[in-house]
Amino acid sequence: MAINWLKKDTIALMALSLVGFTASFTGHLISSNLGNYMGSYGSSMTVIGLVIGSLAIAEVLLKTPFGILSDRVGKLKLMLGGLALLVIVSLMFPMFQTPLLLFVIRFMQGIAIAAFSTTSTALVADLFTDRKGEAMGTYNSFKGAGYALGPILGGLVTQYFDFFDTFLLCAIAGAVVLVLCFVSVRESFTPPKKKQSVGLMLKESNKLDFFSCYFIGMSGMLAFYSIISFLPVYGTQNGIGAGVTGAILGVQAVVYVLAQYYSGKLADKYGSRVPIMTGSILLAAGVLMIALVPDPLVWGAAVILSGLGISALWVVSNSYLAYAAPSAIMGTVMGLSGTFKEVGDGGGPILIGLLGDWIGLKGAFLCILVFLAISFLMALTLDNMVGQQKKEVEPIKAK
């Protein structure tokens, strides 16, 4: 039986999923157009890269600390605070129009996104006692839609209005979701009588199976952003136009968004090992096809496989953590997972760029297979019974 969308707790899931959408949407809404704006004023590629990367830097640095803090003070209040900060900072955009100040405002937006992205994921994990994979798949489908829609809407706003109106759109998105979550999301949080040390919380959050999930999710995102960043370049090198590679990447994005819900359902039914190992194989096959056969039709098939594989690696590893992590450190665990994801997001293109200069993009793409092979083996460290349904499917139960 699918999630009952009329129940109060699944309405809360919808609200939290929109928080995930806001995190990805607001990040990519501006980043996709920031380079052209700054370039028109003569900014160097280095400066543009630093400003675009400032949001990711904040997320890498702060997702884990926010996760730890949420386990101590509560997830909901931190999430609402992060959304409020996004609204306030985004409305200050008229004051931040030089390269240095653009770095500052994007870093501050990154702080806000780190807070509400980490805590919303942890709240989804805490919200349901079973069918966590399905819930995580729903959340990540919305988040994936934000990745796809952000650049599109950002381009339209920039073309027909003004670049800085994208900041206003960020503020509107944040405000709407803030009100929705304030009304519909509740958290049963009891402050721990005896607070664990940060060191102990991190130690408990880095068990072998937890670390395996962090690495598996990171590998999926590393592959995803490497393909997004360098498929157009590799296409140009092989006589494939930017319009064609753009359409191919659009297919990957659609598959990635749509497959996440079903990846979560598979994890609920069969456990985590099979979906992750299958996803590793599918993604490896897609990467091999991209690297070895530079042809539009082959690449079209390849990105279907890669979209399915990336979805499995990210959603299933996260749903395993949602089942396996104790509620007392759920924020810390999801913060670490988010930090590894950001390392994959940013580190993948950097790694492929460096390897591309050294051995060419064909060899650089093939190097992604190392991460996927390790992910395949790491899936064996997971307890396949964690979260696996042992009886007939029941309606999703809320805590």
C-alpha cells in the first residue's frame, strides 16, 4: 500500500519534502546564472568559481555541526531557524553586489541551507517507524526536482527580469515553506538528561555500516556531478553539440528524480544490499558507455542507467541510515551523510577536471569506476535485515 497522502503525518512529510526542494532549488537557482552575471563585470574565472563554491563550502563545514546541535536542542526549531535565515539573508541582496559581498551572501545562504537541509532529512527519518525508504525516496524526489527546476527558472528570471530577482525568489520560497512547516510539522523532542560528548556522538555515528553508507552516497553524487559538469566538454571534444548533451543530461535528471521513490520502496522490501549493488552495476555500465562510446544514442541509454544507479546509491544508503541510526544521534548521522554528499558534489568535478588535464576525459570518467567498485563491496558490510519488511505491507505508521 502506498503512502496515504491524506494523513496528518504524510502531510508533514510533504512539507519536509518541500524543505528539501527549497534547499536544492535555491542553491541552483542562483549558481547557474551567477557566472554569466559576474563575467559581464569582468570577474576572473577564479573569482567566479570561489563565489559559486561559497555555498558548498558552508555546507561542507556546517552540516555535521548542525546535525550534532539538532540532537541536543531539537531538529524542528533549527530547521525553522535556517529557513528564516534564508529569507532574511536573501532579502538583503541589494547590499551584496560586489564579488566579495556576493561571496558573503552566498556563504550565509549556505549556512541557512546547511541548517534546514540536515534537520529536515533527520525529521523525515524520525517521522515514520516503518517504510522509511519510501519516505526518503519521496523526500529526495522533491529535492531532485529542485536541482532540475532551479537552473531553468533562474535562467528565465535572469532573462526577462533581473539577476538579483533570483534572490527575491529564494526569499519567497523560503518564506512559503517556513509557514507550511510551522503549521504542519511537529517534533516530539525531549532534551537528553545527560548530554553525550561530541566525540562520543561522532564515534557512534561512524560505525562501519554507517561509514559505508556515507561513502556510497558520496560516490553516487561524485558520479552525478562529474557527468553533469564534463559530459558537455567531452561531447564537444567528440563533435557532439551542447544542445544534444543538454538534452541527454535532462534525461538523466528526469530518471534520477522519478526513480528515487521506487528505490526507497525496493529498499523497504528487499533490504539495502541488493538495490545498492545493482545501482553500482547500473551506474558503472552507464559510465563505461559514456567513456568508451561517444555517441548520442549510446549516451542517451547510458544516462538512463546512470540515473537509476545514482538514485539507488543515494536514496538507499540514506534510508539504511534512517532505519539503523538511533534517534538520539539521527541529526549527527544525517549531518555526516550530507557532508559526504557535498564532498561528492564538489569534489567530483574537481577530481575529473584534474584527471582530465592529466590523462584526458575518457580516462577520467573511467576512474569513477574505482569509487563504484568500492561502493559495491561496501554494500556487503550492511545488515540486509535493517528496515526489510518481514510481513505483508501495512499502511505507513507514524510515531
